[in-house]
Amino acid sequence: MSRVAFVTGGVRGIGLAIVDRLKRDGFKVAAGYAGNEDAAKKTADTHDVMVVKGNVGDFDDAARAVKLVEAELGPIDVLVNNAGITRDAMLHKMTAEQWNEVIFVNLASIFNMTRNVIEGMRERGYGRIINISSINGQKGQMGQTNYSAAKAGAIGFTKALAQEVAAKGITVNCVAPGYIDTDMMAAVPQNVLDKIVATIPVGRLGQAHEIAACVAFLAREDASFITGSTVTVNGGQYILG
């Protein structure tokens, strides 16, 4: 029987690469999205996966999405909390709206989604929760106090929940990508991009499929002794001791 995976923010960039990899690995996959209808339709058509529209920053909407997925595909075994946005500004110019929007979509969503699957995972004695953080949640980034705080929060959430559910057959891990070659990076001016790449020891941006490969490993049944970990995938740009 195929296990069921739900990937939030799963119709573009890193999320789409994760959806593609998990589907190829034999999972029944649902991809969450906020509003990009064209990308959602393309994902459903080309990858033969369920797509679910919703606001992961809203608890009730997250609960609705989980119910829709479980009604169509079955109980969720693997949750990948990937949804994220940026609203960059220096703190002295940042609005409350910019702060709150990022915190709700990038951090509160992890609670909203996980809370709605965790009881079922505990009852069944199995689960994989994988949270997507960021290099900037580890080292911080000027102009991203909101984003860095949210992504650092994802790491703390991972460590705490891993201890709560380890005895129930549930692992909780985090993946912290560095700078990845996605549409977001394509919008960066070339001179700025060159400076970023110059700080990466491997000499290039990461690829979305490389993040997906890491997520796919953590989603495996035989990754059961790995929990509470944060895996850095950043080409050596930031190395933790």
C-alpha cells in the first residue's frame, strides 16, 4: 500500500521538486497551493497528483485541506511543511502586515498543518514530518528579520516536537536549504547573484531536486532513527559545528 504525502507550497520551486520526487518514489501525493491556479493545474496534469488550494496560515483552512486529502487519498503519513513567502524590509521600515504575513505563512502554518495530522499519526504509530527552514534561519539575514525569525522557529519546533512523538514512531526533521536556483533567485540582479555565488564554496546555486532528494530520504521508512535533526543543504556556505 502506497503511503500518502502532503506537501504544502507544492506547485512551484522546491515544493514542486519534492512533489515530483515523492511521486516517483511511489507515494500518493497531494500538493498544496495558495492561489497560483495555472501552476496548480500544470502540477496536477503533469505529475498526476492531487492539488489542494488553501491558506496554511489559517488553522481552519489547514484543517479543511487535511480533511480533503485524507478523504481522497487516505491518512497522511508524510507531511512536508514547505510553504513560504518573503516580505523583505529593514526592521525600521517593516510594517506590521509584512511581519505578520511572513510569520503566519512560514511559521504558524507549521503548527496549523502539523496539529491537524499529529493525532492520526500518533494513533497509527507512524509518521514523517519534514519542515523546510533556510540558511537564513540559521545565520540570519539583513532585511529579513521576519523571514529569519520564522525559519529559525521552524528549527525550534522540529527539535521540541521530535522529543514529544519519538516513542510513537513519528520522526520530525528539518531541511535548511541555502540559495537554490528557483524563480525567486531568477529575479535577483546578476551582479547581486554573482556576489552570492562567490560566497558558496561549491561555486554554484543549489538545485531544487537536491533539496527534494534530502526530503525523500527523511521520508523513508528506514530513516526511523533520524529525528530532531536539521540537515543543511547549502554547498558549504554556512557550516555548523
